[in-house]
Amino acid sequence: MSDRPRRWPGVVLWLAAGLLSVALTVLAFCPASWMGLLLEKQTQGRLTLGDAQGSLWRGSAFIGGAAGGNDPVTPLLPGRFTWRLSPLVLFGRVDLSLDNPAALTGTVQVTGSWSAWQVSAAALTLPAERLAGLGAPLNTVQPSGVMQLSWGPLQISRNGPGVDLLGSMQLALRDVASRMSPVRPLGSYVVLMDWRGTQASVQLNTNRGPMLLSGSGSLTNGRLQFSGKAEAEAGQEDKLANLLNLLGQRRPDGDKTVIALEFK
């Protein structure tokens, strides 16, 4: 009888070792679909992963819009993203690398802690056709062309349920065209965004093209407030009249009339 109590520490140690072994095995083989759950949570259900393969630590998938029910996930970006996540994240250290030769100009490194991250500079190619998903009037205009979103080093930190972002981004739209206009291309444009917390200043300029766009505004918690104008280059007024009328209301601007671009 006196030997039994002495056996309990050994039993407890064996049980603890067994549970630890099971936990480590589960963690080692976490499915890649768990990364999709993390992405959905961070984007409030706007984005998810499709055809996820591999594990949480090393896997690949395409990025798509979160579908409801049994609807298939539609890819939003070209190519598949591959990732490597260090297990040190379990101890509060984030070390993540992302690759996608079809969309990214290079490897994106995300480092930091559970509450703050640093993102390396890179550029992401986007299909301009996706702009139609922003609603009117872009869903009627049906734009096409090449978009590239580039950024310098970014700092991201948690702020309650959301995040704060510090850094600059540039969205370049090259050789933009529309099914509503015989003029091709309409032009090339650039949108500059300077992020400070949950708000970014927005500046739109035209690099070249017969359709001239300009304006400024702000982006706050995903809501765009913008005031700008659209007009045709001299000699292109008649060819672009129908398209410009779809973009907004006419207003006087000095000695000429332009189209008001207003988002509130």
C-alpha cells in the first residue's frame, strides 16, 4: 500500500508526455485550410482561401472572395500564393513569407508579434476587371487594363477589432479601356495613398491618355470620400461623351464643363 502513492508522479509524467506528443502532432499537421479561417477573420469575411493545400506552416492556395453556403470560391488574384509560417508564432513571434510569381514582384516578408507586424516592400498585380465589383458606375463601365499595387515598408498594429496601418501605397492603372468606349486605351492613371492609422489620404492623377481624371479624398475604415473630375482631352470630346456621362454629373469648371466624380 505504501508504494502506490509513489507511482502517481510517474503516471502523471507519462500522461503529460503523451498529451504533449499528441498536441505537437496535431500542430505539426494543422491543415492549410486553417490559414483561410485566419484570413476570413482578419478581413471580416471579405476574403478567404480556395483549394488550400499543405499545412498551416507550409502550404499554398489562391485568394478569393468568401462565398456563402456551398458556393465555390472565385479567384480574385492571378496565381497561387505559397506561404511559410514559423512555428515560433506559438510563442508570440511572427515570421511569415509569401510568394506568388504570377502576382507578386518578389517574396513578401511579414515579421513581428501577435499585435504588431512589419511588411516588406513589394508590388502586387491585379486584374482591372475586378474594379467592376465596386459597383456603379464601374460595373457599367466594365474597365479593363493592368493594375499594380505597390507599397514601401508597412507597419501594421492591432487597434481593438481593427488594425492601424502606417505607410504609403501606390495604385497604377495602365492602358485602361472600357467596353463603353471606342477609344482604346483611355489612359494611364495613378492613385497615391498615405496611410496614418485607419485613415488614408487619396490622390488621383492622370499620367497620359485622352480621358483625364483627377481628384483627392480620404479612405476611412474602408469608406471612400472623394471629390474629383473627369474630362476629355482636346479633340476627343465627342468620342468620349457617352462614357463620361456614365461617370457622373456635368458641372462648370472655369470656362469649360467637366464631369464631377463624387463618392461620399
